[in-house]
Amino acid sequence: MTNLPNPQPVLELIEAFRHSKTMFTAVSMGVFDALHDGPASAAELAARLGANADAMGRLLDGCAALGLVRKDAGVYANDAVAETYLYTGSALSMRGYVRYSDEALYPMWGHLEDAVREGTHRWTQSFGLAGPIFSAFFRTDDAMRDFLMGMHGFGMLTSPELVSAFDLGRFRRLVDLGGATGHLAIAACERYAELHAVVFDLPRATALAREQVAKSRACERIDVVGGDFFEDELPAADLYYVGRILHDWTEGKIERLLGRIVGRLPEGGALLIGEKLLEEDGVGPLAANMQSLNMLIVTEGRERSLGEYAGLLRRAGFQAVEGRRTGAALDAILAVKGGIAG
């Protein structure tokens, strides 16, 4: 029994779903929002949130062990990480995406084996949905707002890194396709004083985008336009951006969208892409591999390496393609129509 490999990786993976479900449950029950109002005991929170006092204590102790709350003499308070990323009112809140992970992704990941055997998403098996989960699951404005604000929290962390990965100072008009709350356009215009931007997304998302853009010191240089980037004419630009978009689709749909973009770009214009980049052999970084499995379950798409994206981009008509690791949750690719990349 000597020289056995360390079992810790296996043991940690056995418990991993317990960690995430503990956080999901605390968010769903409103624990972090309640603690934002002030420290409280387990009994006080249980009475306020309609729960069993002993069970609430166990949940709170679990959150404390995970580093999400602090416990002092039986009284709990949000730690800084929960106050910043899990409290609904925070500008960087990821609560909406946490709830989406709990209510949509968690059930679908339970069918990963079927997805691997069949090579298809799990919308119908999990929820009886015939159409894309994005349109069916977010059928109410409140559900869409909750999700988009969760993604806004991610975007506030990743977008500044994306717009600084390359020098974009030579561009004058950026259009963010599927721009959601406008976090990328905001980060770009706040970094580059001569840049004007358009957030282009489905009409039902534009009100929230205008709300968030209005908070930016660069708001006078950012417009919000409703439209479908697969169907409607794209606003003119010398720089387009797509973030967490290409990984949703089949190669056929990606080629269609890239063709529309390159057809609108002037010579020397470019496309900036934000996605998780796999290594060329497909193994790592771990987050990219996990996201690729997530795309299998949720969409028609997958994660790709820089080489795979470069092939798609060059076939679409881009000449220069360069990728850079940002250290954030998304990496950056710049593809230029003629000329050189970065």
C-alpha cells in the first residue's frame, strides 16, 4: 500500500458539487441579501427567510467554511466576496448568473452522460423545451434582466482586460454585437477617448443597456440599437466585438455571422473576440474544458483553440489573426481585414 497516488483530486471532485449547491441555495434563499442589511443569527435568518433554524445554521456554517460569510459568537455577516459578487444590489453582482447556474445548468449537467452519448444539448430532456434555452428560459423580462445583470457582473471584470489586450486606439467606431448591458462598450470608450460605440442587441435587451450605459462617464459616446445580428443590417463600424457569442453556435452559423461582419468592415477594420481559448491540443485551461462541456449541454456550440478560430476567421476573409491570454475569464482575439493584427 506504499507509493499510492494522492487521492485528494478525486476526493475534492466528489465534494465539488456540494460546494456549488451550498452557494446556489444561499443565493436562492436570499441569505446574502438579508445579511447585507446587517449581521444576524441563524435563528433570526431562519425566521426571516422561512426556514428551519438548525438547518439554516448548517447552511450558514457551510457558507462560512467556504469563505462567503463570517461567524462571530453565533452571529453571521457577509464576507467581502459575498457582499461584492452575491449581494443583489452590488454593481458587480453575479447573482443572476448564479441563479441561472442553479435553475438551468445544474439540472442539465445531471444529463451529461446522455449529452456525451448523443452529442446534443439537453433542453428537451431537462425542461421539455423545443427551442433554444436562451429564448425559452428567459421568456419574462424579469428573468432576462436577472440573467443579464449576472453576466454584467462577469463583464465588469473581463471587459477592461479585453479592451486592453490590444491597442485599439486606431479605431473610431466600435459595434458590440449581442452587447447585453454594454459593459464592453463602456470599458472600451472609457479607455479610448476618441472611440464611439454602439451596443447592438435584441430589442428587449436595449432598455437595460441604456440604463447601464447612462452610468458611464463615456455615455455620450455610446448608443444602443436594437436588432438581430443574424438578420438585420449591422451598424457601420471599423471595429466589431463579439463576446461569448461564437461559442454558442455551429461552424455554419459562425461562418454566416463572420461573413456578415467582414462584409461590413472597411479595409483595415477588425473584429475583437472574447472567448475562453483552449490549448492547441484541446487539454486546458481547465475552465475552457469545463465551458466546452457546458456548451455541449446548453447550446449547439463548443470552445475552440486559437488555431481553430484562426481557421474560421481566415476562411471568412480576415487576413491577420492574433490571440492573447488576458488572465481574466475571457481571452482576446483580434482579426484584421487586411494589414496586421495588434
